[in-house]
Amino acid sequence: MKKVHFHFYDLTAEGIENEEQLQFVTEQGCHIGQGYLFDKPLSPEEMSRLLK
């Protein structure tokens, strides 16, 4: 993973499935991620319910 830092952009790591992957991307300076480690894909209705 190349470190990419832009002034007005955040890097999001996608497809994080286990703790080792999370540790790797965190060590690389990426602090935003998504993937099955956090939750399965949600429908718009499920997401709305969770955000209430």
C-alpha cells in the first residue's frame, strides 16, 4: 500500500475482513475502513434503522 496523503481527502480501506488486515491498514496510516470485520452489507432500510 502506498501512502497517499492529500490535503482534503481521506483514504478508506475497503474489504477489511480480519484483525490482521485492520492492523496492517492502521499501521499504514489509514484510519477509515469498511468490510465484513465491521458488518455485512446493509440495505438502505437497515442502515436507516441503525442510524436512528
